[in-house]
Amino acid sequence: MINPELMRSIIAGGMAMGVSMASREAAVYDEKGVVRAPNLRTYKLLHIGQEPDYRVGFVETPEQDSPYGVRSYSEHGIIGIPAALANALSAAFGRELCLLPLTPERIWKAIREEPK
Amino acid sequence: MIPFDFIYCRPDTMEDAYQAFVQLQTEGKNPYYYAGGSEIITMARAGSIRPGAVIDLKWIPECRVLSLDSDELHLGSVCTLNEIKESKLFPLLTLACGRIADHTNQCRITLGGNLCGTIRYRETCLPLLLADASVTLFGGQGLRRVPFASVFNGRMRLEAGEFIVQVHVPKKALQAPHYHIKQTANEKIDYPMVTVAALWQDRFLRVACSGLCAEPFRSAEMEAVLNAQNLSGADRVRKAVELLPQPAYDDVEGSAEYRKFVFQTILEALLEEVTHGPL
């Protein structure tokens, strides 16, 4: 790893986007197709102060086809987080929750519509 | 930015403010009374309002009062939420002010602005409705003092050109046991999905609510049910939820059904705490 702290930051940044996407972000439309949350006042993102503790570890595997075996990386953290959050909440509520975003209201609806 | 010019008017007396309003209105300037400005600035930037003049009430001494005498607490209409909060004179109102917007905005938003604004929650009205507060207004009739509930029905029902000078809270209500429960969709700092404020006075639970319906309310019918000694706690809550004065509100923050569910769980927690003490 060339710059471990920078790599940790990029991955944690991706995880933050994943938490935000999975827990609250949705493009909701009304029956006329108008966006119901058209600005950042109503379309709410996860923000500073709401971040959980991100734990990042790396498994170093050389990329055989590239010069020096180097491997690029990016905000890969975003990919696994929605599934991780959905698994955690599914385990907590004892039923499969797989529709994003997993807001309190959506969870309430899922539980009400499909009693245990 | 605000993409138009407007007149800024800064009267020193109540009479000057009212006269300025009448004059500017006659000239077709569409004047607005101005206090903290948080809502007027935001809405003027967004293009939802276009005032040709604003009349700043913050330099009128009567509107700046924040004092306690032997009978009442007097709150000037341009006191900021933070000033009211830090005075700690009315604990329930302190809680309500402390949960409106963030600290920066609490230092701008005023009591009068929160009550008279177009943002529908107006959460400072809840403690005032519960405390049987009264309000002093200034307008075409000069000064008049009336019960707060007689001019606040979901929003302030003022006469043309009239503005709030002060709110008066009876001393009895200031130290009564109280509850304030605010539930948002997700964030701590946000508009309420449902806010419930309650005051225990004369062995009777007074309850007011914002966010649940289009406008905030205190309902005598709902209070009667919540205080019905012959009913179980669960029955009281169930009946109270059926007594909404307007349909539950439905928007992107929360559906009507969900708001009713949140209201029900808040009432359950409230009755539990009133009966058995803090959890």
C-alpha cells in the first residue's frame, strides 16, 4: 500500500455513501412524476455527526497483469454497505428487509404487511 | 442571493411600525414585518415571496422584553429562540425552542417569527397553548391583549397589519411538570414527524401536537379522553388517535398512516411516564 491512511479514507468515504444511500436516500415521485424531494433541504444525506465508526482492513493481492503488480482502488466501500445494513436489520427484525432505503417507516411497513 | 430590491424600514415604536405597514401597503409595496429573517430570506431567495418592503420590529423596546413579574412571564415577540432557551424561565418552552432548527438558527429565529411564519410546524405554539398564555397585539385598534388560543387556530389569525408585541405566560404553568417528545423521520435536527408537548396542571394532562396534522393543535376532546380515569391506558391512546382535528399529514417525510403510528407510540410513552414516572 502506497498511502495507507489515504486508502482508508477513500474506502471509509465510500462506506459513508453506502450508509447514506441505504438508510435514507431515495428519488420519490408523486403520481404526476414530480420529484417529491427536489433539493438538499428535503433530500437528506448522512452528514457529519451521524457517521458510525468505520473499520477498514486491506488484503493485499498483486494484480498479475499490471506493471509492478499494482492494483487501483476507489470508493469500493459503497458496494457492500447496503447489503450489510439490510442483513443487520433483517436479523434484528427477524424478516427479510431488502428494499432500499431502509428508513424507519419502510421497516415499519414491511413488518406490518408481513406479520411474523 | 435575493434577486430584487426592497425597502428596509426600521421603526422605533409600535405606532411607527403599523403606520409604515399601512403606508407601504397603500403604495402597493407588499410589506412584510421582519424579525429574525430566517424564513423571509430563505423564501425570497427561493422566489416564493417577493416583498417590496420589510419592516424590522427588532428595535421596538416593547417587542424586546423578556421578564418575569409576580404573576407572569413576558416574552417579547422578537426574542430569539436561543434567548428564551437560555433564560430557562419556562422549561417546557426551553425544550421546544431547543429542538427547532440548529443552534445557529435558534440565535436568529424569533418567537413571533416562529408563530407567524408559513412553515407549518410552529412548535413554540405548543407550550403557549398548554399554559393558557395570552398575547398582546398592535394594529389598527392600537394595543389589544387577548387569550393566545383565541387568535391562534393552527396559525396566527391576525387582522391586517397587526403584529405580536408580547406573549404572557401565567406563572402557574411555568413550573408545572411537563413533557416534550419530538420524533423526526431520521435526523435529530429536522422538522417534526410528530411533536407532542404536555403539561400536568391541576391533576389534568394537557396535550398539544405539531407535525401530525397540517397545523398544530390542542384538542379538548382528545384531552378529555386521555384523562378518562375509567379507561385503560391503551384504550385512552386508541380513542385519542381517532380524534384528530384534521386528517394526518402526508408528505415525503412520512405517510399519514406512519404519522398516526408515531403519534400513538408517543402517547403510550407519555401516559406511561405520567403514570409511573420517567423510564
